[in-house]
Amino acid sequence: VVWSAEVFNCSAPDTGNMEILHRFGTPEQKARWLDPLLDGSIRSCFGMTEPDVASSDARNIQLTISKVGSNYVLNGRKWYISGAGDPRCKVCIVMGKMEGSDNAPSHLQQSMVLVSMDAPGLSIVRACGVFGGDDSPHGHMELVFKDVVVDAKSSILWDEGMGFAIAQARLGPGRIHHCMRSIGCAQRALHWMMLRSSERKVFGAPIISRANARDTIAESRLEIEQCRLLTLHAAHMMDKVGNKAAAQHIAMIKIAAPRMACAVVDRAIQMHGAKGLSQDSWLNFAYANQRTLRLADGPDEVHLMSLAKTVISDFRKHFAPAKL
Ligand SMILES: Cc1cc2nc3c(=O)[nH]c(=O)nc-3n(C[C@H](O)[C@H](O)[C@H](O)COP(=O)(O)OP(=O)(O)OC[C@H]3O[C@@H](n4cnc5c(N)ncnc54)[C@H](O)[C@@H]3O)c2cc1C
């Protein structure tokens, strides 16, 4: 991928989608969708989660993809699809279950297809709420697919049945992108903590002069630095050994960074008093955003599960009898 300046203006779904198109797209798919994403002229969204099934396990996905002649027909419902409300969003990478795949292994039943946002039968029915807000104007949208027809050959990514494998491969760059933003957000919250506590006096002295406020500032600095180093290391491992081998480092930072940012922003809210919760502060919006990241791109528990699997498998390889 050529990392142009515009790429740094992209949203998190774009980062993951560009990775998918870069790795699994045909030259025609890249020309149609990746090039305009890279130059920043369009946006994209990623449609996996569904309201009716536990979507942290991608094998549960139910939107059906039926092969009819040379086309696919899509029917189903997705929700919390970030960026789908942005007028610049022109394409959705949709994950669905191939009709008639029930007898295939559960991780080979899904496919990913490229669907233009103006395809007939695809409608945006509402913006899903986040702590009572709607994250407008880009939003996290609920989408209905009613007999949406796409050309099979030019829409399928990689191959039929490879959707789960793509989902597994996709999320490294998107995840670390989120983590970098979380660190930036926490750093900014720390800055605001110090601004507010310097100018505000309680019981005759600035808040920042109190020992517990200073501890809060120090703890926040410490936790931000820990996550920054973990992120740098994960990025280094992704470059050095590739996303797959770096999976445990990506999992670690995906768990740690949003938790840290939630804690730091929460402290900043506390130090601001009522203002921290008010419409005059960005902190409550930041808290909602960081809290979201403990679910989006996989809940903490799923990353803990995969991290534990790798750690235990390494342990067994080196230290434990095979029968364990
Ligand atoms: C603001 C926002 C934006 C989002 N953007 C997108 C998007 O762009 N595209 C998209 O496809 N999805 C998106 N999502 C959806 C998100 O990825 C899912 O919410 C997430 O994967 C969890 O799926 P679920 O909501 O179906 O929860 P479920 O799968 O029902 O899980 C519920 C809970 O069960 C627990 N759990 C799950 N697995 C385990 C386990 N192995 N062990 C122990 N406990 C477990 C966790 O606590 C989890 O939170 C977004 C979500 C939010 C809130």
C-alpha cells in the first residue's frame, strides 16, 4: 500500500478495507475501489455485525449470499456499520453466508463481497445509538439488504467460502489504527486535566497542587507510556514478522489501549467536575468513543481468548508434556 497523506485522513473501516483490497482484491477491484480510497476521494464501510446473532463469532453470520446464474443475491440485515452514513461512503465489504453451505466446515461457509452503496435493494434504515448519541454525520448504520444483486465475478473477494479467513486476516492494521487514536485521545485528556486543574482552585489551592491530583496525573502518564510502547512494539512485529505472527501483540494492544484511554478520560472528567459531562466539554464524547472500542473490532473477551490460546500453546510447546 502506498501510504499517501490522504490515508491518514481515512476512517478506521477504510484502513481495514484497504488492507483487504490490497491483499485479496483483483486488479479490477483495486482500480475501482482501492485507488479512490487511497487518494481520499471515497470512503467505505465494513458490514459484518448483525442484530440477531452473536457477531463476535463471525461464523454465526446469517445474511445469505445466493448464487443465481452469474450473480449473487444478498438478503439480510447488518447493524453498527461505521461510516455507512457518510455521503462519501461508496462501497461496503459485506460478509454473508453462502446459501447451501451448511455441510461445509463452519469457517468455510462465509464469503465477502463488494457492494456499491447505491445498489438497488440496499437501504440505510437508521443510525444506531452510542450512549444516546448518533455519531453523526458518519454514524454507525443499520443496513437492510433486500434482494441486492451483484455480479459474482467482479464482487467476490478472494473466493467463495474465504470470508472467515479474510476477517481473521483483516483486522491488524484497523486495530492498531484504533489504538494509536486511543493513545492520542488519552494524551489530550491528560493535557486538559492539567489545564483545568491548574486554573481551578478548591479549598484555597489549585486542584493541581493536591497530592491525589498529582498522583492521578502521574498514573495517567505512566499508563499512556505503557500503551505507547506496546503499540510501537506491535507495529514493529507487524512489519517484521507479518500480521499473522504478530497476532498476540495486536491482541494485547487492542485490549490495553481502549481500557487505558477509558481510565484516563474518566479521570479527566472527574477533574473537570460537572463540566466534564457537559456539552461544553469534548471529554464525555471521547469517553463514549473509547468505551465503544472495547466492543468494536471484537470485544475484549475475544482478544483475551485468542491471546490466552497463543500463550498456552507456546507454554505447551516449550515447557509442558504433550498430554496436557
Ligand atoms: C460504535 C460501534 C461501531 C461498530 N462498527 C462496526 C462496523 O463498522 N462493522 C461491523 O461489522 N461491526 C461493527 N461494530 C460491531 C462490533 O464489532 C460488535 O458489536 C462486536 O463484534 C460484538 O458483537 P455483538 O455486538 O454481536 O456481541 P455478542 O457477540 O453478542 O457478544 C456479547 C458479549 O459477549 C461476551 N463474549 C463474546 N465472546 C466471548 C468469549 N469468547 N468469552 C467470553 N465472553 C465473550 C463479550 O462480553 C461480548 O461483548 C461496531 C460496534 C459499535 C458499538
